[in-house]
Amino acid sequence: MRSKILISLLALFVLVPASPASAKSSIRVGVADQSPAMFDNPSFKQLKIKRTRYFIPADVMRDAAELEKATAFVTAARRAGVSTLIHISTSDLRDKRGPIVSPSRYRTDVNKLVVHFRRLGVRDFGAWNEVNHKTQETWNRVGNAVSYYKSMYQAVRKRCKSCNVVGLDILDQAGSDRYIRSFYARLSRTWRTRLKVVGIHNYSDVNRSRSRGTKKIIDTVRRYNKRTKFWFTETGALASFGRSFPYSERRQASRMRNMFTYASRYKRLGVERVYSYNFFGIETNTSCGRRCQFDAGLVDPDGTPRPVFTTFKQKLASYSR
């Protein structure tokens, strides 16, 4: 009799499915930074991260120093078992000061860029970072952004059919929907279908505890292609940024939860990846100290974990890498 009862109980354990709370989300979470020192940091290693992002100036293939830095970063990432999303950005981050890159110049450079980084194992490429922000010369040149997307797509597809291209990358600021509509209005049905990944930078939402900017971007894009996937290519919790966010590690740790919450909230609408930026906090050797600088580091400049690191690690346990 006792043996029959044991057999029945064992059968129940086998038949009962795993608790939903124990299942990991399919959303993949990475950590981005511009320093290859991240890969040797003990705290980074604890996270077992498999994805990162690195942004490069548009003229990187004509700038030996920048190319050397980018190559060193990707090489260090690969050695650590981490894949890199290479994202093109301006060569001058001052507001409205970036040099205009002609479509023909971009096409020539991006072909060389893809050849170089494919040899290093890169499989993810971004056509242009944060196209609607005033630090990027594309902020009022939607036509250029469209041309860059097409050139990047063609350069990548020639060499890797299964690689990913972030064709459009948007910041969650006012007017993001207008920029998206203008962008897609310049695309044929074929090019809209080819644009399979759209990047979102949703710092405003994450740090102001709202999600309307993220939702607006997703809804606007889905009007043109409901199969589009979304990556939070740059997001995170701010320790400090200007007057709106005076330095606070307590607030930063609290806001980090929003990053994960919004990714999960919009998973059914196509959110696939999240790249938290950045890993290292910034040095405070400027005139304004910690008050005015952008700092979303999970650890201090010397690698000491901040409270936000603990929050990040706890939330990460429920997500994929």
C-alpha cells in the first residue's frame, strides 16, 4: 500500500508543470560600455552576460585610433564569450555639431566596416545611433537616416544572411512618432519588410517611471510592420544627469526595476533584447563633479558595485542572456 502511494505521488510531481515564476523570460539582457576593462571585472563576470554594445564614429574606418579601440573592445568581448552589437554614431557629440556624412561616403565606409568586424565575429550591426537626437546629424535629415539603413542592410546581407541589422534607432523624446512616420514614408513595402529590428533608447521612461514614450515608438512602428522586433539598444537607470537627476544611488537602484518591467510589458509586441548602458560610472574630475554628467554605471569607476548592481543582478536572474 505504501509503495502505491509513493508511486502516485511521484507521478503527480512529473505531471505538474514548472511554476511560471521559475521560467526565464526569453528576452535577452546585455550590458554595454565603451571600455574593454569591463570583461575582466569580477562583478561583470558574475552576471554571465553574453551580449554587449559598442558605438563607433561614422569615420572609424578612416580613423586609425578609433578603429584600434573598437577592435580591442570586440576582441576582448569575443575572448570573454560576449557578442557585440556595433552601432554607428556621430564623430562629434556636441549638439548639432556633427559633420554631415553623405550617403555615398557612408556607403563606402560601411562596406569596409562590415568586412572588418565580420572577420572579428560581429553579427549585429546598427545603421545609425539615436537618429532623432540633436547630437546626431540625422536629427533633421531623415533622408540620410533612410539611406544609411539601406546601405548597412546591403553591406551586411552580402556577407551574412543571418546577421541582424538595427535599421532605425530612436530616442523616446517628444516627436519620436513624427520622425518614425517620416522615415517609413520614404520606404517601399520591400524596405519596410526588411527593417526587422528597431532600436529604442528609453532613458526618459525608465528614469521618470512611465512607459508612454516606449509605447508610442512601438505602436508607430507596428503600423508599418507588425512583425518588427524591438531592442532596447541603450537604456538604464541614471545615477546622475543634469539638473533633472542629481546624483542618487538610491533612486538609480529603484529605477532599474523599470527597465525590466517595460521590457516584459511589451514583450508580446516584439521586445526581444535589452542593453543596459553603462557598466562603469564616470570619473568626477570635472568642474561640476557628479551633478551634471551622464552616469548610469552599475559600478563605480574603480569597479566597486553600487546598490543598482544588486538590483540588476536580482532582476537578471529571471531573464535570458
